[in-house]
Amino acid sequence: MYPSIQVKTRALLKEMRVWQWTKNALVFAPLVFGAGLLSLDLLSSTILVFFAMCFAASAAYVLNDLFDINEDRKHPFKKNRPIASGAISKHEAYVLLTLLLILASGFAVYVSTSVMFLVTFYIILNLLYSKVLKHMVIIDILIVAFFYIYRVYVGGIASDLHISGWLVMTTFCLSLFMITGKRRAEIASIENKPHGSRKVLSLYNQQFLDAALVMSITLFIVFYSLYSILVQDGLFIMTILPVVYISFRYLYLAFVKNEGEEPEKLIFKDKEILMAGFILGTLIIAALYLNLGWLN
């Protein structure tokens, strides 16, 4: 592969924000917690929806960057984005956008017309967020949290599995926790990078975000516990312990060690959280798929 092709490929992948695709793994939640992971038909449908949502999200990023190209070129950090920096030309960006929309539509419609509609609405809502909603205090947090449960809902439609209301609320509170954790980290870094911060951050302060973080993580534990007891029962109840530990561990790192960076990054860097996450995953698989119902 020629170096120029390598550079162009890296620029395209950067523009697509491929690292953000991990969020779309939430479409598998209804399949995993509905004990349908071993069904090849349901699994294949959910995989198709996963890629449809990934391509749709990337298309929204490209379209937003095309809209904001002039503003991004004046920004000290956003000017390094592939389109704004010229690493990707406008023509190449439109070709990429078209390809992503075709792929998203193709994967979605192959599953069902309902999924196609949901993926289309997801793109439209992303654009609305980028242009208007992300500048509105509190609304910006709630909309991003809604994106998380929306992924779960799309996964439920794709697999045709019932989605527990407790699971939806658990996901919503977990997303609130992650978003407020990210906002908190951004607030803490404003002094060092005043020109690279979101405009909406000026409407928040550390005290509000600390309170929101504690409240969201508390609700997350409560709803997850209710889901474990009222819906799953049995061995699944034991998963509450690592969930509580991970939650408390993050709060400890954030408030005592002052290491409260974005939760989605911290969970992959802290050894204790990684170990607790492994235990949590093992217990979930054992409870749902190995029929270890010795607590019943």
C-alpha cells in the first residue's frame, strides 16, 4: 500500500469517527439480556443493525463537518479535522457521505422497514443536536442520554425481543452518568484549554455536575438492582455487587484521586475497574446462558 493511500485512509477513518462505533454496541443489549445471543437469526439481524447505526452515525459526522467547515477552520482544535484541514476534499467528503448513507440504508432495510425508519430518524436527530440542541443547557445532556436508550430500542426492534422498562431506565441513568462525567472532565480542563471547550460549558459549574454525577450513578444502581431482582432473579442478583463496586470506584477516582476523566476512557485504564468488569460479564453470561439458577 502506498504511503499516500495510507494517509488518505487514516483521514477517512478519522472523519468517520470509527472509535465512536463502540457506543452502538448497545443494540446488542436486548439480545444479551433477553438470552437470545445463541440464536443465529437474531444475532445476524442485530449485527446488521449495529453496522447500520455505525454508518449512520459516521454519515451524521461527515454532514455536520461539511456544514461547519468555515467555523471549524477558525477553531484552534477543530481546524485539524480532515475536512477543515483539507486532508479530505469537499468532493471526497460528499462521496464518503453518499457511500455511508447507502451502506446505512442497505443494512437497515435488509432487516426491516421499521429499522430503516429508525436509522433515518437517528441521522436527523443527530443533525438537530449538532445545530441546535447541543447549545441548550441540560437539554444537551438529556439528548445525548436519549441517544443511548435509542440504540437499545433499535436493537430490541431488530431482535424482536421485549425490552424491560427497568433495563431502559438503567441504560438511561448509566448514560447520564457517563455524560455528566465527561462534562465534569471538560469543566476541569477549561483553564488549560479555554478556546477548545464547548460553549454550553459556560452554563455549567463543578458543583452542579458533581451533584448530577452522584444522582445519576445512584439512580443507575437502584434501577439496575430492581432490574436484577424483579426481572432476572437467581444468580443474576450477584451482578449487583460488581456494579456497585465499579460505580463507587469511579467516584473514588473522581473525588479522592482527582482522576475523573471520561468514564468510557477510565474503565479501560483502571485495573480494578477492568477486573470488576470481567467478573460482571462472567456472572451475566453464567446467569443467563448456563442455567445456574441456584439462588431460585
